[in-house]
Amino acid sequence: MSAQEIQDDREPEFARPGEATVAPRTKLPQHESLPETAKQIVDDETMLDGNSRLNLATFVGTWMDDQARQVYEAAFDKNMIDKDEYPQTAAIEDRCWHMLADLWNAPDAEASIGTSTIGSSEACMLAGLAFKRRWQHARRAEGKDVSKPNLVMSSAVQVCWEKFCNYFDVEPRLVPISEDHKTLDGHDLQRYVDENTIGVVAIMGVTYTGMYEPVAQIAKALDDIQTATGLDIPIHVDGASGAMIAPFLQPDLEWDFRLERVHSISTSGHKYGLVYPGLGWVVWRDKKWLPDDLVFQVSYLGGSMPTFALNFSRPGAQVLLQYYVFLRLGFDGFRTVQQEAQDTALFLSGGIAKIGAFDLWNDGSDIPVFAWRLKAGHTQNWNLYHLQDRLRMKGWLVPAYPMPDDLTDLTVQRIVVRNGLSRDLAAELLADIETETAYLDGLESPMPVEAQHPAFHH
Ligand SMILES: Cc1ncc(COP(=O)(O)O)c(C=O)c1O
């Protein structure tokens, strides 16, 4: 230890060099600092972040039990791509997606293929790439043009699909949602699909509202289109949230591999898969729907193992956490956790509906997520952004935002109920919503609206 460091160590903590000065922001500091000092600076600055448990905007897991933390701590150095170095982690990844294939009713789980990803976004991109490549192969085999692929989906898709289309040169064909068609539901689908359509995306748990898109109805519309035109268009189910809710809470709903037309399904392990951020999954019902020329080989136990991913290195710990949660909860445990979240969502949406100022867009009976709007004509003095700000003052993050294209005049506010929002906390939240609504209703003149804009993006 240098004399300078010994001296630093003895100095009062917040008067030390480093802590007593402004931490560098854009340039790597010239000198090292004591680990305690560096940690203190990071801790202090992140103290200003919100409390993740009070964040009702995110779908992403913010609570796991102590054993999960231990699994995490023991594994955070594992790199998922090092299959040869961590063969058991690789084997566990395999087990997890097989379990998902089975949960999603793959007709022959052994014939399916899947992988973990960093999240649903990567999983969706892989599914989109498989669609595009399959379509290109089929078109080339017939000597047809492959320069204008398009993907059909609702205007309320999550931004990852817009990214996919932008990054991989696919035309997005967005079917607008409306008051009459709150989700993509198959109506008028024949106006959007053609010989260049690589697939249709159906969302189980629309990000804006939490509603399920009726996958069976969409599949039926595509069946009719096939009968009329011969076009055989596959479906990818973006089940970022719903693919880990529907199997437990709506087991009779047919949205998954029970529908022949569903080629692939993705989900976020880090949403209702109940794992901390950094995990997604995608499964194809049959290997034949994942073209071979998208797959790369990495070394594994002296041989090789197929991989399909956008990233190379990424954390392996989340995959182990997923396996831990699968073992820990089993089917019954998952059902209990998800049912509790749904009961809490229904409790909250019921309470919010009773306040009198709001109309529910939906009530949380698909995934435990719901949105509401101000009742037409209720007030000229305030809007949902004001309510969002009032709640923020109490620590709650309950985002208000405009609906997507064609409904952008409509502002909604949304709550995502996750594992960890206890009924007590939910009751506190409802009481705060009631109090703040009463406060805003009591105003005698309008709140300022200048510079109001959504701080939240999908
Ligand atoms: C329907 C849907 N798809 C995809 C995503 C992207 O998921 P991730 O954040 O895991 O990349 C989300 C995220 O909210 C989503 O709701």
C-alpha cells in the first residue's frame, strides 16, 4: 500500500479524495481510488434511482428469494457461450427450453428446438430471422423475388418488432388497433398479407394494456386466407409476459403449439418467468422451422453444439436461476404465484373503477396488467400525467402514456402487478390513488400542461 493510500484510508470517509470531489463522468480517472470510496460513490449515486419494488411500470422481475440470490452469487461469472467449460449450465439451458416446449404443448417436445436469449427482444429477433430465412428459401426455390419481405402485426407491438424490421430490412405492416378492435384479432387480415409476408406476430399480453390477442382467431383467419389464396403464413407468438401466465391461469385457452400454424413462441424468463433481468426464451415447435443455415456450432464436450443467438458472450447465471425457479415452484407453485398476482390486479382494477374518475380499458384478467383512462368529460383541470406525477411523489411509478398510432389521442395509465406486490402494498397504492385523485379533483383551476410528455416508452 502506498503512503498516499494509507493516508486516504485514515481520512474521514466523505472528506476523502474522490468522495470530496465530483466523480469523473466522461473521462476515465487518472488514478485508482480505494475500493470503499469507489463503492460509496456508486452506492450514493444509485440511491437516487427509484425503488424497483414500487415500480409498477416494469414487467421485469424485481424480487427473488434468498436461495435464488445464493444461486446467482455462485454463478455470476459463468459465460453462457462457454458450453465446453460449463457443460452443466448448457445442459440445464436445454432442460429449461424442453420444459417450456412441453408447457406450451409442443406435439413432440423432442422434435422441438429452442434456446435462451438475453430477453424477449433477442428471442423475437431470432424468431423473425427464422421466418425471413424460411420465406427466402421457399421463394428462391420457386425462382421468385426475395427483396420485399413484410411482417404483419398490431400497431401495439413492442418496439423490439420495429427494431427487427428496421435492422433486418423487413417492411412492418401494422394493423391499427381501435376502440372496436382493441387487439389484432384477425379482422381484415387479408388486406395486409400477401406473397411477401414472412409471418404474423400475435401477442400474448400486449405491452400497452396486458390484453391477449386471440391467437386461435388469427390462425383461423390465416386458414381462410390459405384456402382462398394458397398462402401458408405462419404465426410467431410473442408471449413475453403471457406465455408464462396462460399455461397456469387459462389452461384451456388455445394460443400455443396446439395451433398448427404457431411455429414459434418466445417469452421473457425475466418477466413472469420470475427471474431477475437478463433472460429470454424462444422455442420452435419443430426443428424444420429453424433453417439450418442460421445455426452456428460451438465446441462442447469434445464435439460441437448448435447455437442461434445475436450475442456471443452473455451471463449464464440467469439460466440457472430459471432452472432453480422451475424446480422450486413446479407447475402448482407457478399457478399459485400467478393467481395471486392476478387476484391483486383484479383487486386494484376493481378499486380504481370505483373511484368514479376513470374507465378501465381492461381489468387484468388476461395477464395481471391493466390500463385505464380518464372518464370522458370528468375534468378539464388535470390529466393522467398529473396523477402519475402525484404518485411519483409518494415513490410509486405508475406510467401514463399515449396509445399507439391511430389512438394516440387516448392517454392511459397502466399497472403491472408482479410477484412481490403484496396485497398490503396494493391496498396502500389504491389508497394513494384515491387520495391523489381527490386532491386533483379538488383543484379550482387547471394544472399546467406545458412541456408534459410521456416519460415512458414501449
Ligand atoms: C409483448 C412484448 N414483447 C417483447 C418485449 C421485449 O422484452 P424484453 O424486455 O425481454 O426484451 C416486451 C417487453 O415489455 C413485451 O411486452
